[in-house]
Amino acid sequence: MTASLSLPARLLRGFATDFLTSHDVAEARRIMAPDYTLHIGGHVFAGRDEQYLPATAAQLDLFPGLIVTVHDVVLAPGWAAMRFTEHGVSARPPLHAVAWGGITLFALDGEQLSRGWAEEDYFARKRELKSGVCDPILPPMAAPWDQPCEAPNESTERLAREWLEEPANLLSPMVEQIRVGMPAFDELVRPSGITVSALFTAGPRAAFHAVLSGSYAGGFADIDQANVGAGIELRVAGILDTEAGQVRRLQLSADRLGLHRDLLGRARP
């Protein structure tokens, strides 16, 4: 742990606690550059005031008591990432409580967040809003903002990139999928390729955003099985831990809802 908070920690705390949990838009303007851009679920929200804040304010209006609970944090000079759960009660009747997890990572420019990548389990949120049964929330990290800001590590980056070059690794049994309910990620895609959008390292840890390409494996119960084998993309964000030259743990979030909507919108093959 550290005696004082690093800049990435202060900015990440500003994002999770002072902005989102406190619903304070002024804090977003303090910690985010005017040209801040977010990549999430295949969408690009370019410009803090032009696109990002209007979209986020709409979500805060929908969940007026929304809280962000942080489960893991990775900090490096110029970078920050966290695993989290957002939870609250929908303002739309019948006022159901929901919780959904995700991973986000940020690049810093000077003393502000300049770019973000995230994937969240909106597929679970949609199910909870319909069923009225809120998913469980993992315990919070004991001291997320006190984590050390660790230097980039070339060995960690080399290992992470080599491991990610085999997309099937992201669907192996050792992966901790950030989801509640089915389908599992490996039931959705037979991967054939991967494009890494962003990656940074902090000592033995790495955080990344990537797009898995491949064919649809047939996991959605309400999608016509004639679509099995169709070309698809599944966007993911992850936190990866290494030890002794091996990947020991991967926490992975995926855009199940975006894939579901893509398949629903296709004409029957």
C-alpha cells in the first residue's frame, strides 16, 4: 500500500465515487479532458460534453441512486483500470433493483482522463429489469485507491500479448467471467482472431480491451439457430495477473447484450 494516493488513483476515485456514485457532473469535467472519448459496446462517445456526458447523465437519471462498488484496481503511470459493479433501482415502474458488473480502463493525458475503454454486462441488467430479481454483488475491495502505482513491465506486456494472440485462451475454464446467468462467453463465440484495442501493464498485472472475432456458437435461447456459424464479434475487457512467467488469473467482461442485439437485427440466413 502507499502513504499517499497516486494521480491515477485520485482520478479513478473521482470517476467511481465523486462523479458516478455522487452523480456530480462538475467532477466529471474536472477529471476528464474536453476531448475525452469512450469506447464501449461497439460505440464511440467522442467529446466529454458533446457525447459522453449526455449519455452518462441519461443512465444516472434512469438510476437516481446508482452506486459503483469497486472490486479490483490496476494503476500505472498514465493508466488506470478497475473491476466494478454498478447497482441501483430503476426509476421506471416497477422500480426494480439491478446490479451489473464490468471492467473499464483509462488512459491519462497530463492530469485528466483522456480516453476510456469499457465493457459491462448490460445483458444481465436487462434480465434483472424484467425479472425483478437483483443479482448478487461481490464484496468491495478493501482499499482500492491505496494500491501502488506500478511501473510498466516489458516482460508482463510480452507475456500478455503472446497469451492474447491465442483467442481461445480468453474462453478457457481458468477465466473468471464477469457475468451472472447464462449464456457463458464460450457458449457464444468460436473465436478465430483477436484485435487488441488497448493494453497497459503495471508490474505483474495487465489490463486490456479487445475484440474477439469468430463464428456464433448458438448460446442465446431466443436467437434462430440458423445463425449458428455466422460471423460475429464479441467485445471484451479484462484484467490479467501473471506470476513466474505464466498467466495465473484473468477477470473478463464481455458485451453479451451488443452481440445479442446484433444477431436479433439480422435477417434469417
